Amino acid sequence: MLRQLMPEHGFYIGLMFQEAAARHGNVPVTLDRPLDIAPDAGTELGYAELADLVDDMAGRLWAAGVRPSEHVAIHKSDNVDIALLACAASRIGAVPALLSPSLDGSVTGVLLDRLHAPWLITDHATLGGALSGLDTGLARGVLTVDDAPDAPGHTIALATYEGAPRRPAVRLHPQEPSLITHSSGTTGIPKLAVHCPYAMWNRLVPQKALGRSTRGEPAALHMSYVHSRFYHLLGVLLHFGSPLLLLVDPDPAHAGPLLAAHRPGIVETHPNTFVLWEDLAAAPGAPLSNVRAYGSTFDAIHPRTVRRLLGASRRRAPHLVQLYGQSETGPVVFRRHGRRDAGRAGGRRVGNAIPGFTRIRVVDERGRKCPPGTPGAIEARTRGRILTYLGAPELYARQVDRGWWRMGDMGYQDRWGGLYLIDREVDQIPALRSNLEIEDTLLSRLGELREVVIVAGPDERPVPLVCTRGDEPLEDGRWRRATADLPGLSAPVHCRFQDLPRTGTWKIKRLEIARLLACGELPTLSPARAGG
């Protein structure tokens, strides 16, 4: 019914900064590194300056030949200007396709082929690195954000079009493709998710409602600039006029002083970055002391991390909002953690559906709804669902059942509809009820752990891979005591966190880890011994 009454609604990322500047004026935006598209602009800008940059880049793209509905792949070194270029392409009605800087050349080639001769925006470092062996003829034209003297002949620097006339904004139909992102790729080649303004609007509205209580608070973000979540969060923060601190480098030694200087009231990053930022809870300058609200999405967050983050804040009632969903659906379930429940918060309870916008259910192998407490496959129903997978419509159709979307996770619901996450379907190990639950337990018992990931070994026994703070050895006795009441785990394997395969949002690639472990190619430190 809502769709019939308000079919004109849409969220257009190309207009975000312009509308925010008109609404709030030149609110400050701080970057931790200069923009590649405007290196001389420095790191202290504002809404109006960023809106002008978006408008400028949109004019340059039009002068280069980019037109409405054409695909514009953006694959460059990580920086905030990925988002500004996406907004610029959207502003003239083109469809930005955001490719993670972490993708290797072979995967990028597959995705460019699926995009059917898109424009490609990149930089010299990427052309000489990840794209060095790629046939750039897959793109109709290559545009660089910097000078690329050794680039192929059909490559042109955007600086060539400096001073190009500004263009009026173009709004595509609300149910036409307007943005393309890709899935995490934890189970293989990423899928290209096609978003439209109407679906994005249906994601934005409930997130605005959730963000109303913290409107105007200074916000610090370290997120993937190629993920749809960033654009919705940015849409909320710009709407309410929040000063922004946008980070590319999450290293606590780098991020800590910036957070201490800006004292954000809102902080959002990836769950694995939050684990890294636990070290900031007692850091000099108290960088997290003014946080009123943390935001966590992309992956499950560990209860230990929630407790430490909330404990670092000196605000009266800090909270953490956990969103569960995926690129294809946007958030479908949310939960708010406060100090009072953080100590007893179960990491597997991810919350309830968003009233009026999403529904959630758990079904058995035959598609029948499971009774409360009975595990099954999680499915969601939402108006925020993508249109299709570009180049793989059969995979999209396989995940839809009469409007219900298969999330790919196993879980169960309680009698009040609360959703509990068990594991990804593909990551389940027969000997364990839940890998994630045991990982939460181990992190809570062993404060020296930076991360623990349980995968199936060659003999299908669960193998814990442990990463410690500072890569210090894990003490045998502490491991034995921590695992005494847990199912039969194999001896732990000690790894550096940076050696574990991860996605652009720092999700752990469990299947890839299991493969590397089985063939002896996973880099390890001296294996931590479970025995005495």
C-alpha cells in the first residue's frame, strides 16, 4: 500500500551534500588524509566545499562523455573521494558501480565484464598494481584522478576537464538502477547488487528514525566507502547536520589522537575495527569519552567489545545500535545495547525486525516457519531489497521465495520475535552448535585475544585460529582453562590478524582460511599449544 501511495520517493546520493549545505550551512568535515581528487584542499573542509567538489566532478564526468544510466565503475586507492566520485556520477544520472580497493585484478576483470563496458575511474597506483594485468579495453573509457603517464592510450586524467560547465542534477526514476555495490565475496566471486532510489529510501527512513536521538552530534566514521551502508549513514548524518570526522586508517595510533581531538558523540566502524579500538578505551586523551552512540553493522559484534566501548564513554547513557542485514536487503533487524545490559548481553541475539519496514522469519528445509527456539534458515521481507544481481539474475531468483529473501544465515527466534544468529550456512561445523557462540566465549575469557576464528580442519574437527594483541604468545594454561568446558577443539593455531584473508569491510573469509589451512599455505606464528 505504501508503495502505491508514495511511488515518487527516492534517495539520490548525488544530492546529499548540496541539500545538507542548503539546510545547515558549511558544517565542518575533517579527513585523515587529503583527497586524491583535490590534494591541495587539505583535510579541513565543510559541507559546502564537498558539495562544490561533487558538482565540479559531475561537470568533468559529463565533459568526458558520461551520460545518464551509464555504468561508472570506481576502483581506486582507498580514500573518501570514492564516495564523492560516486555522488558526482549519481548527480548526472549515471550509475556508480563501487569496487573495493581490496579486490585483485582477476576479480575486478570479472566484475567489469558483468558491467558491460562501463566507464572506469581509477588512479595511477591501481593501474600499476591491481589492474596491471587487466585488459582496460573492458571499459569504454578510463578516467584517472591523478596523472598517469604510463597508462594506456584511452586513459584521460579528470584534470583535463577542469573548469567544465556545471550540470543540472538528473533524477532517475525511483525504481530504476541508481547504484551498484558488491557482496563481500566471502564465499567466492562477489555479486553485483543493483540498488534503486525507492529501495534506498526505504532503508534511509528507518535509519533516520533511529538516528533522531543523536541528531547533530559530531560523528566519526571509519567504513568501507564502497558499501551501501556508508551512504545511508552519511544521508542520516548530513540530514541532521553532524560535523564529520572521516577516517581511512583505523590504526589506533593514528585514529586515537584524531578521535581525542574531535571528541565525537557518534562513532561507527566495522566490528573488527571496534575490537581493535578496544585499546582506545583507556588511551591518552580519552578518545571515546564523549561517545553517546556507537553503530555496528556488517558482521556480528562480540559482547566483550560492547562492554569495553560503553565503559569508555563518560556520557550519562551511552548505547550501541547493532544492525543486522546485508548489502542485498539493508538492515532488517536492530538491537540497542546499553550499559545495563552490556554485561549480560548475548552476542548471538541481534534484535527484532524494524516495525513497518521489515519482517523476519526462520524456516526449515521445506520452507515452513520454525517454532520459537528451533534453528533454521533466516529469511527477511523488506521494501529495501535490491533489484537484482547484475550478470547473475539466476542467483538472485534462487534466494527469493514469494517475497522472502534468504539471508544465508542460520538462527532461531524467541517467542517475542527476537532473532538469534548461529552461523553462516556455509560455515557450520557438524561438531559445534555455533562457531560464533564459542568465539564470543573465548574472547570474553581471554582478554589478550585480538580475534579468534573457528573453521573446519581437514578432518572436519573445529580448529581455532587465535590472534593476540601485539602477536604475543598465548599462555598454555590460560588456554586450557578457557576451553575446559567447551567441545573438543583442535589445538589453536596462532596467526597475525593481518594475515587472515578479509573483505573490504574486514569480514573474515572463513572458507578461504580453511582452504589455506588445509594446503599448508596459511601464514602462522609458532602454533599455540593446547597441551602443557
